[in-house]
Amino acid sequence: MYKEYKEDLDFCKKINKKYGKSFYAGTLFLNPEQRDSTFILYSFFRFPDEYVDTYYATQKEIALEKIKHWNECWEKAFEGKVFSIEIEERQVLRATAYIFKKYKIPFQYSQDFLKAMLQDTWKERYNTYEELKEYMFGSAGVVGIMMTYILSNTDKKFLEDSVYQNQVLTYAQVLGEAFQMTNFLRDINEDYVLRNRIYLPQEDLKKYNITEEDIQNKILSEDFKNLMKFEIERIEKLYVYADRGIKLLPHTASRGVYIARVLYSKIIDKIIKSEYDIFSSRKRLSFFEKIGWVLLTLIKIK
């Protein structure tokens, strides 16, 4: 462990607590080592995502340059070379390099993630679900994969059996995609208004006779509701499939991941309860709702 680790970790904790509330709730049930490592990895994901969200609408070129610079500095941090970036970003990159080496996380996954972030600076529409899945592999699938290296670091079978490892990582990838698709539904209005972006496949919009003007004008038609039902059914299948992989994780890890999974899936329940009205408000769980679902989940999986 390097001398600035404690300071870097404290900063990463603040980032996670501020932005990743459902994610953060799940980390509370991991062991201390896994929890700290998760805080660091989340912060690595958060900064490029924030560059896109902050600058995309008005200054795409700045978002692009910031992500490119982040990647350049990340490569140097990973290689132990000197790099120049703001102190907060330096803390995150320095800690992430330590985590990658500690858990032997393949460097390529970080490149897949940053490639997806770069794609967000220029791509605003996806024609098919297969095309969207290619994006989600980098934006969410590899997040699940990288997390699994941390959560399974005490699992001898995961470390020594490559076939089993690939199986567990595939489930983790699908869970990441389920989380991402949940975000896409929740944020349809925000993504369009703030970023002129529609993640739902164009083929799905066409299938249910939804135009971009319908989204722009927040039209909650029966066709739109049917589209939402279709996407929710797809997401629920992803969650069910990913549940198989959660059961394969070590107990303390599986408990934390399953709590995050429950909290995310309750966003879908909120959307359904509102009769698919994602335009009037952003669907989220209150603090007390989260506490309630965490307690119920702990009782269920005890």
C-alpha cells in the first residue's frame, strides 16, 4: 500500500456516497477491504461519466478532450509514470492503479469502459438492441466484470478455474446491463432534454409507433406504455439471469450485490406504479424506502 492511500480512499468514499446512493447502500454489507476497493473503482467510473454529463450539451469538444486526457493519465498511472492532472483526479487514478494490480483486473476492461465514455461524446442514437448491447458492454458490462474480480478475490474456484471464472463474469456483465437499462428507462426524459440522446433502440420506437416528437412533448400514450412494458420485460429477464451469478459469489459479497440489485429493480417497480409516467418526475427511492428494502432483503437472504 502506498503512503497516500488513506487520503485517496477518503476522497473516493465521498464521491461514492454523493453520487452512487443505491450502489453505496450495497457496499455497506461488503467486508471492509472489498468496500474500500469498490469506493475507489466507482470513483474511477464516475469522473469520465461526469465529464460527459457536464459538458456534452454545450461543449462536446471539452468532454471529448477531458476523457482523452483522463485516459492518457490513467495509462501513466497504471504504468507508475508521472502524469499531470487536477489533485482530485490524481487521487482517484493513483488509487485505481493500486486496485487493478492488487486484484489482477485486466487493463483492457478499463479501455473498454473509456471507449464507451468517448462514444457518449458523439453518438446519440442506437438503431438496434444489438448495437446498444455493444455500447453497454463498455459502459456497464465491464463494470460488473471488474467488480467481480474484487468480490471474488477470496474464492479459490474463481481464481483457479477459468471456465467457472468466465461463467461468473458473464453473469456479472448481464447484471451491469440490467442496471444500465434501468437507468435508461428512468432517464428517458433527462437524456433527451439535456443531451439530445435516446438510448432506447430506434427499432423499438418504430415497433411501438413512438416518434422523437412524442418524447420531446412528453406524450404518455398507450403506445408509449406498451414500449415501456416491452423494455421492462427485457430488463426483468436480465435480472433473473444475473441472479444465478450473484448466488455464486462469496456470501458477504453476494449479500451486498443482491441488495444493490433489489434497490435498482425497485426503480422499475416505481415506473410501473406510476403507470409508466417517466416524464413527470425522476423515479427514485426515498431514504426510508431504501432502509425498508435493505432490511427486508437481509431477512430474506439471511
